[in-house]
Amino acid sequence: MKTSVTEPPQTATQHAFIALAPPDGAKKELAAALSPAYAAYPDLRWNRIEDWHITLAFLGELPVRVVQRLRSPLADLTVARPSLELALIGGGHFDERVLWSGIEGDLGQLHDLADAVRALVRDCEVDFPERPLRPHLTLARARRNDNASVKAAAACLDGFTGRPWQAERLHLVGSTTRGHSGPRRYRDIDAWPLATARLGQAATRSGPTAQRFSPDEG
């Protein structure tokens, strides 16, 4: 018996963004460094580790069909874009309300990739908020009238330097379209290997002697 797949209604919308994601090892390393902050400031609205991403283009609330339209152009974009070596470092805050960890490494390539991604979105005639790129990983947000916890939590990451890792995939991420209680949940709509990662995959398939570093993707 054939099972029919229910498509989202034409009016369905979702929050979406295009991003890179640290591998699991890098996220676990940062989570360990955050342990004192988790214990000391449980009332912060902590992001799930599964949702940690470095946003290159925040698209906002869009019709699902518009988000889907970006998949093929983004797949084409990654063909000629190399992977990047990045690392998580330290912590800080935006306006004492948003806690983040910083990014270091191939920042020039990171900005170039973000510029290319944003140009592609514009070429697809998708309107989105044009915010300056400030590479970071959002970790938590303060609750109303709490102007102290985020700043104190950021101090817990003083001196933290994570191990370098390869950002090998570009992710198109969207919120779930069904209503549910609790915080908004996100999932990969699609993800594509960047050019260097493609070459490594091809080399691995070409013979048993080929080797490549392949961290777990977050």
C-alpha cells in the first residue's frame, strides 16, 4: 500500500538561515568549557547544542516554497568553494543580552563565502535582512530584566581556545513548520560539501590507500 506524503500548505512559512556548523568534537569541547556557566546561570535561555551554527545569511520568516527554491543554486555555489579551517575562541555578549563564542581562522574566506551566499540570495530575488557579518556562535539569551547573567557567563569563556576544525559543508537550515510548545526548533533542509570536501570524498572512493580527515558534522 503506497503511503502518501503530505506537502506543507502553500501558505506555510519558516525561519531560515544559511550557515556553517562546527563538528561534534568542537561543540563538545565548547560545551565542557561552558559547564560552570550552565550550572551558575540555569535561567538563561540556552541554545541547544544541535542548533549551534555560524550564520552567513539570516533569511528571516519566508514561505517554505521560497526557501526550497534556494536549494539548487546553493548546491551549485559549493562546487567551487573550498572548505575553511576555523576554531572557536573565547566568549562575549551583544548588549548584555546575547552570549556568544568567537570564531578565528580563515576569516577572509569566511567573509568571501558569506558575500557569495548573500549575492546568490539576492539573485534569487529573495528579500532578507542585510546585517553586517560578525562571525560568532550564539549560545544563550537573557530573560527579560536580566542584565547581568550573560556578561558573567561570557567571563567563563575567558582564555578558551578550541581546536581547529574544517568547515566542510554549507547548511540551509529552517525551523519546523508545525506548531509546538517550547523554543523554536531547527533542522537542516539540505547541506552540501564544499569543493575541498568533495575532492576528499572522491579520493576516498577512488581506492583503499586514499585518506582524509573527516570530522563529525554538527
